[in-house]
Amino acid sequence: QVQLQESGPGLVKPSETLSLTCDVSGYSISSGFYWGWIRQPPGKGLEWIGTIYQSGDTYYNPSLKSRVTISVDTSKNQFSLKLSSVTAADTAVYYCARDNWNGYDSSAYDYWGQGTLVTVSS
Amino acid sequence: SSELTQDPAVSVALGQTVRITCQGDSLGSYYGNWYQQKPGQAPLLVIYAKNNRPSGIPDRFSGSSSGNTASLTITGAQAEDEADYYCNSRDSSGKHHVFGAGTKVTVL
């Protein structure tokens, strides 16, 4: 059974960098699939942040692209998110998830972490 | 366009059928997916690639697609189906994901 688990600080100061890691178990990242980050501000909808392939290819939400870096460490079977220059608007539950992209026309997040709340506040 | 449009809320009587829709240009090229989210929980994939159900999802959930519209139908809605439902697909570039704003389903 594929499982994902987010970890990282729950409180980040404004203007600093938010850093989260997603540990994957039950599946080897180096075997394929894309891996993504999605966030959800309190009481609001889901927002796609970005995705990474095991090769390191990345795609980011254009609205966040200047502040986002997603990386992968296949030796640890984990991938990470860094979001720089955070403000209160970045306060959200952050989820990591697996993208079952078939390379053609189907791409869905089939396994999700439980999510971690990150609050931006001084 | 990289947007997916959903109705904000719908209600359904217990045991009846409800259909929620998602419209967007990218749905003409990429299949839509549907996620169920209950309060305090992570989203759960219920339908992907138009009408595929992951293991463990009841068969009262079904999906369909026509042109730029994807639909999720709950046939015989149960109390436990009360939740927010989000549609999602890749955008027209194929490189990014987009989510709809969500539809709150209330079971009366």
C-alpha cells in the first residue's frame, strides 16, 4: 500500500522560506510516476503547487513559480517543497500526492498524504 | 483557459441521485477526475479518467464526459456522501494541474 507523509515546521515567519518533505513508502519513487504538492488555505479550495518526476523534471503553478522549488531524493524515497518569501496568504494545509499520469490523457492524484498545516505568522 | 468551473453547492435527498458538473477547456483534451473531501480529511480520489473507480470506492459513484464538461453522478446518495467534491485535470498545456473550486454536496 502506497503511503505518503508530510513533515516540516508548522510555523514559519513572514518573508522566510517554508520547507516540507514528503516521505513515500510502499512504492519506489525511482520506479516512475509524478509526485506533487497541493495546498488548501483554511476554509478554501485546493490549489495545485507543482509536480516533479523521478528524473527531476519539474512543473510549477505559474502564479507561484517564482517562489517554488520542488526536488526529489530517490535514495531517501522522498521529495521536498520549498516556498520562499512567504506571507500570511501562504497559510494552508499542504498535501503531497502521487500523480498517476499515463503520459497521454489521464492524470489523477491517487494517493495523498494526510496533510500538514503551515501557519505563516511572526 | 486553465480554469475549471463547478457549481458551489447542491443538495440531494437520501437515496436519490445527484449529478455535479465541471466545465473547462482542458477537459476537451484531458480526462477529468473527482475527489471527495470530508472535514479535516485529505481529498480522496473517487473517479479518474472519466469513469474509473479506485479500489474501495462504491459503485454508486460514476463519471461521464461530454465535450468540455465532466460529470460525477452519485446514484442512491448516502448520508456519508455529504462532502465537498473537487474536479481536476491537467490544463490545456498538459504541464500543469488545475482544480475546480469545489461543490458542497448536502444529503437531506
